[in-house]
Amino acid sequence: MRKAKGFIFFALVSLSMSLISQFALAQERLEDKFFQANKFYSRGEYQKAVSTYEKIIASDIKAGNIYYNLGNAYFKLGRKGKAILNYERALKFIPGDEDLSANLKFVRSTLVGAQPKEALRWLEKIYVSFRDIMPARVWASVLFAVYLLLFSVIILAIFITGFRRIARGPAFLLSILVIFSFGFMMGKIRDTELNKEGVIVAEEVEVRYSPSFSGAVAFKLHEGIKAVIIRCEGNWRQIRLSRGKSGWVDKESIEEI
């Protein structure tokens, strides 16, 4: 019986070590591919760099620096739509990266046609500007921290009589911050989850009134323009650029961020 238990234990340990070594080997191979892609880029072999970065992403490895480098490689190939698409994807991982923001701004400045802007009222502009300062997960952290402070102030006010009068002001301000943090967090979640954004990757695309090539053309868009994808129907995607400006495009002409 003891021999059987010992054999089972040895087998489990061996299996665990084997899985760990295989995982480590897989990670090492992906790192090698990343460095190889970087070498291709530095040698000016941009198409090879793109293919290698894409293979890494296809392995379900997604990171800001991979998307950033991929965007740079696409820009060197003259594919501005793909460059902006991957810069936007990188922003989800490294939103505060200055080089990323600078590159994205520069590529957008070279596009044919300006990015349509939503016509917002002044209160909406203020709300959106604050909401977009941080991603939803950071707003969640801020909300949690402010809530803990508010909870601490309330507990101190309950148990320390002399602190109650002093605590009114901080408690009121913290309550306001909790409400605003919650609102910005939910707004960011709603904007990210419900409003799926995409980037036009075709050099030029005709936006139609109906999901068919026989549909009348409403207007045209060039690569790099960002739009909200509001509906999918077969091989067509209904997009919205601003209030009152929407239409249908072939799914091959736009990719979701």
C-alpha cells in the first residue's frame, strides 16, 4: 500500500514538473518570437515583423508593447488604418504611455479627412473629459479607496463623540466623490462594453444606407477613421460616427478595437 502511495505521489510530482517545464518552454518560445519580430523591424523588414507580431497575438498573448510595435510596423508599411487600430488596442493596456499617444496623434494628422467629432453639449463635454481620464478598472480602484475613507470617517464619528462635528465636512465631500467615481466608472464600462468601436482599415470605403452593395451610398470614409459599431448583420456592420451620421459598411473594411 505504501509503495502504491509513493508511486502515485511520484507520478503527480513528475506530471507537475513536466507541465511547468512545458509552460516555461512555451513562454520562452514566445519571447524569442517577440525579439525576432523586433529584429525584423530594426532591419527594416516590416512585413516579416508584422507577421511575427500577429502570430504572437494569435497565440492569445496580448500586451500593450506588442500592439504598439505592431502599429509601428504597419505604419512603416503605409497601412495607417491598421496602425491606428493597433495603437487603439495598445491604449487599453498602456493608456498613459506618452510615446503611444504621440504616435497615434501623428498618424491621425496624416489621414485623408478628419475624424468626425460628436457634437456634445457643454455639460456632456465636461462629463466625457473627466470620464475618459482613466479606464474603468482605475475608476473602480478610486471608488473603492474613497469608499473606504468614507467608511472610516463614519466609524470614527460613531465611536468618537468629539469627532462627529469635524467629520461632517469630510464625510459630505467623500460622499460626493463616491457618487462621481461610481458615475464615471459605470459610464466608462457602458462606453466600452455597449459601444464597440472599430477602425476603418480599407483605403476607402463607401458607407451605404442599407446592408447591401445595391444600397445607395450615403458618404465615403478613408482608412484610420474610428467609428462605433452599433449593429451586425451578416457581412455588414452598421456604424455611427456622430449623431445623425451613420450607415452600413462591409465587415472586411472595419475591424473592432
